[in-house]
Amino acid sequence: MVECQDGSFYTGWTVDPARREKQHNAGNGAKYTRLHRPVKLVYIEEQADRSAAMKRELAIKRMSHEQKRKMILNTPLAEVSQ
């Protein structure tokens, strides 16, 4: 999940989060992030496979902004990216 300049969150899935963050900031990502740059990587979850990642992406997208913020605050990026 990335946080956009305006404080909104964008959730997606990728096999290389750092590369994807760079793509979003270069304007080569989703249309939403092109309009809300720059973005900052704030949350990563590892999933077993593509199907699980897509299901989790949908579940996160259904969360409220406050639920996402609490999830981010309770899981420092350094812990999940090791």
C-alpha cells in the first residue's frame, strides 16, 4: 500500500514493491497514483500466491481509511519488508 501526497491510500499487489513504488512516482503506475503523486510505500504484506494476494488486496480496499491507517501504524514497514 502506498500513501499519496494528499493522504489517501492506494492498494495493489506486486512481486517487487520498491520497483512498483518507483513506477508510480514516475507516472507509470495506476491512473489514480499519477494524479496523486508523489507516493510513499507504507505497508507490505507477503502472500502465498497471486490468488491470495488479489483476495487480500480486495479485502484491504474494502477497509475504511481509518482502518487502513491503524493497520499501517500497527505494522511498521521495516518489520514486514525483512
